[in-house]
Amino acid sequence: MLLASKSAVVTGAGQGIGRATARALAAYGAKVIVNDIQADNAARVAAEIVEAGGIASPSADDISTWGGAERLIGQCVDAYESVDILVNNAGILRDRMSFNMSEQEWDAVIGVCLKGTFLCTRFAAAEMRRRKSGGRIINIVSRSGLRGNIGQANYAAAKAGVLGFTRTVCQELSKYGITVNAVSPRAETDMTESIPDAVKRAKDANWADSSVRKRGTPDEVAPIVVYLALEASDWINGQVIGLGGDKLSLWSHPTEVAEAFVIGGWSVEQLQNLFGTSVGYQLQSVGNKD
Ligand SMILES: NC(=O)c1ccc[n+]([C@@H]2O[C@H](COP(=O)([O-])OP(=O)(O)OC[C@H]3O[C@@H](n4cnc5c(N)ncnc54)[C@H](O)[C@@H]3O)[C@@H](O)[C@H]2O)c1
């Protein structure tokens, strides 16, 4: 089996994409710590894996805390002697227009999606580096973080933060044989249940009539995580890969699309005169369409 000697931690694996990912990693031979703050769900998924002939143990640690993340990675090392694969999947939504958003709604989403990704990566990377046997870190991001999405300022900021984190940490860790990539999934889960039908219809409008499915099941997202976790995927680093239903995609990194120079620097007056005819003719679109 392709992942037979590997140990994996999947956060938020009690349901949805995390559950599918944990089960798929185990099916390819990895020993998996199934983490979810909903303890019953973590225990159920670990039991499902064991019942199917795999190796797994549950963890109910809160990955948004320093202690929780440290315990989680420690549990994997204690149980399976290493942590070779980390999937930072746990996520929450607290959707609200930015001008109505509370401090708690902001902090909760940043805490789980961004800080939790940092914390688990921090402890896992230290262990991977110590063992000198490489590793795979896969961060689950979102189109909201890539393109922006109305009502999700907290979530979009957190996921955009994870993208910047991915692009940085992949460079820090490559010399240790550790790759860090991001996956932007699209699947029907409890999380997407919370999106009002009208909003979902509007979002999906430009491909709703096609036979191609761009939103699938969690089981259809799991293969890209397994693929990135393979030893043979060592050539893929710092990438942002989309998978939903039938569609696999590769996202670009932000890049300057236009540039203009004034020797001695730009004044307000020069910007008034020249912005529109220099960089301003290539203003970029925003929004989470397709
Ligand atoms: N479903 C989609 O189409 C979609 C699209 C873009 C991004 N995502 C991302 O994919 C990931 C999985 O989402 P999903 O759709 O399966 O959602 P989900 O709500 O079904 O699963 C998320 C899981 O994370 C767990 N969790 C939350 N806070 C936690 C914490 N502090 N510690 C440990 N576990 C915690 C939850 O209990 C839950 O089981 C998330 O990061 C989400 O942002 C999903």
C-alpha cells in the first residue's frame, strides 16, 4: 500500500471532507489520528476506519489552541512514532456582513482556520524536521480566500492567510523534504448546507446546466489529498489545487499584472494623470464566481 509506513493527522475529521480524507488515507495504509472537537464524531470515524481494517485513533483536541495542537501532534508521535502527513482541514463559518460582525465571530474563524493551521503545522514541522524523513502538509483553503465572498470577511481573511502561510512555509521546509500545498475543495457538506439555496443557485448559475459537476461529494475531494501525501508527489510544493466533483484545477499565485515607472517616484498629481492609462487599464475582478 502506497502509504503503508506513514502516520497522518487529519484535523476536523469527524465529518465532511476531513472524514473522507482520513478514511482515504487509511485505505492507502496510513495510520491516522482522527481529530475533531466533536469527540463523538472523531471516535465514530476512527472506529469506522478500524472496522474497515485500517489503523486509527481519535482525538478531541481543539486545534485552535497551542496546547490542543501540541497534544494532537504528540499523540500521533506517541501512538505511531512519527507524523508524516498533516491535513489542516478543520474549519468553521460565522458568516455576517463585516459592518455587523462581532469580535467573537471574527476571532473564532481566525482561530480555527488560520491560527489552528499555523499551530498544527508548527508542531508537526518541528517533529518532521527532527526525524529528517520529510513530510507532507496539506492545507484546506477556499475560493473565499482566493477570490473574496460577500458575508465571509472573517473566513476569507483566514483562508487568504492560510494561502500566504502555505506560500511561505513551503519555502521554509523544502530543504527538509517537506512539501506544503493547499487544496481548495468543493463538496456538499454540513458547511455548505448553511449557505442559503438562493445564494448557492446564484453562485452555481454559470455551470448549473452543464453535465460537468463542479461540486461533488467529500469522497471526491479525498483523492487529491492522498495524491499530494504520496512520496512520489515530492515535486509538488507551494501549489494551490482545486478539486470539486469532476473538476481538477491549478490556481495561479498573485502576480503583478501591470507596472509603470516614474523616475523619482509617484506624486498624487502624476497618479491622477497617469493611473488610468498605466496600471489602471487592467483593474482586476473580484468575487467568488464559477
Ligand atoms: N465543503 C466545501 O465545499 C468547502 C469549500 C471550501 C472550503 N472548505 C473547507 O474544507 C474544510 C472541511 O469543511 P467541510 O465542508 O467538511 O465542513 P464540516 O463543517 O463538515 O467539517 C469541519 C469539521 O471541523 C471541525 N472543527 C471545527 N473547529 C474545530 C477545532 N477547533 N478543532 C478541531 N476540529 C474542529 C468541526 O467539528 C467539523 O467536524 C474546512 O476547512 C472548510 O473551510 C469546504
